[in-house]
Amino acid sequence: MLKLESLTVCYGAVTALRDVSIEVEEGELVTLIGANGAGKTTTLKAISGMLPLAGGTITFDGRKISGATPRQILALGIAHCPEGRRVFPHLTVRENLEMGAFLRRDQTAVKGDMERIFFKLPRLRERIAQIAGTLSGGEQQMLAIARSLMSRPRMILFDEPSLGLAPNITEIIFEIIEDIRREGTTVLMVEQNALAALDMCDRSYLLETGRVVQFGTGEQMLGDAHVRRAYLGG
């Protein structure tokens, strides 16, 4: 479904990604792991059209999307749930969800999708008129995920969904992501919690200093000595 070939991204004179190649099949949950600064977030931003490419190509469902705008990429079916949640803090929960559906024209279908989200995430229904900036961190992450779903994406890019959350809330967020995948949405996820990421994924890629240095199934990566020593505490 998604294919990155020899992707290179630069910030000025600094090369953040160098010859990165990644594939995600339809229906998979694929994770990117690695230390801070390895290039994980840069990879997602490049896919979303938020960063220009210095080299390489990105194709989605057989169509080249390198150079497409973020709006065009969202319209094709790729949603981005960013690091740090990035909800619209001065808008209500309902208004945030409506922003997620801004490209859609069938308002009846939009309302139906919102109801389905409230059924899955009743906490958001309880806070439908609440200003998003006053929600707890976990509630804001639920809202960010729900906002991504409102575009009816075929694929969602999750960037550090557990960042800054308590362990019990992190578990809930991961359960929500696994449910999204089970319902047929393809997932590419960046996650600092390597153990949780490898435990839930189909396949994973390890990035170090802007390069893919290893990849395999979650089980293979969990059993690898280098991965265990460097990212799983031995």
C-alpha cells in the first residue's frame, strides 16, 4: 500500500534521512523504532507532504505522491496523528472532530461517523462541548485519534501516541489503535516504547541516525540481541 524508496530528507545542510526504504502492506500495523533524533518523525512528515524530499520516491496504492501537498495526501486517504496531540486548544471537542472531516461534503455521513466515534470513545461524548485545551492528556490523545478517523482514512500515521501519558492511559490508547487496525485501517506508527511497539506490530523498522539498519517481524525484532540490548533494556 505504501512504499518509500531511497528516501532522503535534509534540514538545510543536515541530512535527517538517507536512503530510507520502507514498505507497508494493506491492513498491516508497522512500527518505526529508534532513539530520539533517528529520523522517525521526519519519515512521517515526509509521507504527509510536510517536508520536501531531497531524493527518493513515495508511492501510495501504486500512485506516486512525492511532492503532493498535505491536503492532497489526506484526500488520497492518509491521515496523520501528530506527536504531542496538537488538538485545536480553543475549539470544543465537537469542533475538533468537525475539523478532521473538513474535506468531506456529506454531512449526514460525517454525523454518523461522529456517533460511531462517541460509541467507541464515550468519554469524548461526555465532553463534546468542552474546550479541547482543558482536557487531560489522555483525553486529548483520544481526541487526536478520533479527529484522524473523521477523514475516513485508509491509513493513519501515528507519531508517539503514548508520549507523556500514564501507563494505564497508554494501555487504553494502544487498545484503541489495535481496534482501528482490526477494523481494516492500515497503521504506520512511530513509538518510543519499543517493547510495546514490537509486541503489537506485524513488522518493524529500526532507524539509527537517519538510516534503516534493521527490519523484521515484531517477534524477530524482539528476539534480536542488538535490539534487546539497545532498546529493550537487555
